[in-house]
Amino acid sequence: MNIRPVREEDIESLIQLFRANYGDDYFLPEFYDPQWVKRGIYSDHIIWLAAEDEGKIVGASALILNAGDYNDQIGEIGRLVVDPEAGGRGMGGALLTALVDASDDRVEFAFAEARTVHPKTQKICDRLGLVPLGFLPMYYQMTWRESWILSGQLFGNGRALRLPGTGAVVPEVAPLARLSLRNLELAEDVTVHADAAPYPMNGDLHIAPLTGESLVRLIRIEHGRLLEPEIFSAMHIDLGYSQLRARKADYLVASEGGRTLGAVGVLFDENNKSARITELIAQDEAVKGTLLRLAVELATERYQADLIKLDVSAHSPRMQRTVMALGFCPAAYIPGMVFHQTHRPDVIKFLRLNVPYKLGDLVFTDPSREYYDVVSPIFAASIRARGL
């Protein structure tokens, strides 16, 4: 078996591998589009490897290098597909090992998402040293909404750029945080803030869509962007108005008396029936909770999203308490996931499910099951309380 970079002549073989593994239900339908696959092969942001056996492509996997912001140096290891007739030979592990080796010094945090309908990828991640960091219930729309395990590891300067012992979390997050810190062999604890109060959520704001003029005014607000960001993603207003429009990002801009107070960004994924809250800009704390509430209403009522995603700073217990008051639950604690100015903050991945909690059959490795045991009861209780 030979592992090599994917080439253009492999396109049809790659598409057929996805069909052999997922039918027509893979959550990223572009992987069935030959033109999209071709662009991916030649992209500077993807390392894509194939396993070849006697001239036949029997497996493939990719490392996505722009999974986060441009300076986050995050690599997403995934898109692993193996010919069902060629399984059981360690091919998946060999492909993922080759991807990690090929990343050189371009990645300071790498992660992978593993299905829970079988333990194969979970076991491969365990062997590679990608440790479980979270359980993502009903995360991707496939034949049904499948749950996934999030695993990751810090590489290169990833550990040195963290500020150890600075995690500040609400009580519901603490067990999850301690699991992840232990798994990554980070000998530290988090500070628990049981009395953290949510930001006010019932303000009366004038809301308008983003325009080129309001974008200029928002860029002048440093809080939430350059100073003390509490929400992280790869989508932000620094990309410029034309890029935000091209990516169909939806921004709610708050103002009062002609003065711009802040904004919140929402990105809808029609294929996955999910929305991500991408950015919160607000110099006044009184605006933050109201903007987030309006973003949840937009995702739920206009887009009818089954799932809303939100990556929150693990150093802001007030924001954590705010999103929990809005129906979000903690699903993963990720040490050093992103880079901001001079260090790598820890991040908590919060999810809000807008559909009944139906997980189906699940299969876990022992390390993955620990996260299910911590995360799932919080989601089940939240959804019961909301009457879903």
C-alpha cells in the first residue's frame, strides 16, 4: 500500500469512496461534486492524501489548514474514507499518521471528529494521540442527526502559548474542563464561578442589517474583536463587506440615536440545518445579551435551524452563563484552540438543540464514553425543560 498526495485523476475514485461509506447522505454534499473536489485538490489550504493498492484508490483523508481564523493555526483532520472491502488493515491509522507528519509546523492545534455509529475512527484517534475533548450530540445531518466525538491535540508552540490556570468557568462546565485538561496532560485546574450573572437580555435596541457604512463604524469598536473577545470563529467583519455577503453571513447591527452599539453575526448551513453565531461586537455589556437573544431568535425562527453552534471563551463565566440561559449546553472544552494577540485561549463549544433529543444507537471507546456521561445528561435536562 502506497500513501501519496491525491491527484486530479483520483477524483471519481474519491467520490465513489464517499458513496461506498455514506451513500448519498454525507453531511458535506460538495464531496460528490467533481469540480469542488478538483478545487480542493489544488487548494493551498488542504493536504489531501490517498492510499493506493495495486493501482486502486482504497482510502483517503485530508487535513484542512484553514479550519479557524488565519492566525489560529488549526488543522482539521478528517474526511477519512476507506473502501469497505479493504478495511481491517490499519489503513485509516496510516493515513491520519501521514497527515499529522505532513502538517510540519503549520498546525498548533489539530482536531478530528469521529462518528459514534461505530468506534473505528475513535480508536484511530486514540492511537494517534488525539484525545477526546467533547461529545457533540446530533451534530451532523446524515440519514439522521448523528452524534460525534471531538478529539484533539496541541502541537508545536500550542502548549507554550497557553496561559495555564486561567480557565474561569460556570459549574456546569467544570467537569468537562477537568476531563480535557487531564486528557491533554495539563496539570492545572479551572476556577469555578458559581455566582456568575448573565448579561442583560431584554434590551430594546434598534436592529438593522449590516451595510458598508455600518461595517466601518463596527470596525472602530474594539471590544469583542481586538479586546476581550468572548466568541470565536473564522468569520468576522475584518473579512470585509463583499466577503461577508459572498459567504451569506447575516449580521444584526444594534444602534441607538444614530450611534452604533454593536453587532452579532449568524451563518446558516442549509445542508446541515444548523446555524453558527460567529461574532459578537459590543462595547457596552448591556447590549451583549440582547444581541445574542436576537441571534438565537433569527436562527430558530427565520432559518428554523435544528442546531445552533457557539464557541465561547473559557475565560468569561458571564458569557457562559448568558448562553446557558439562552438554552445552550456545553459539549466540549478545548484548551488552546484559538490564538488571540499573544496567547492561545481555551474555548468551550456550546450547542443549542431545537429538536427532540433522539441519539439512536451509540458506540464508544472508553475515553469517549467519559464525555458522553458528562455531556448527555445536561442536554437531556435542558431539552426537557424547554418542552421539546
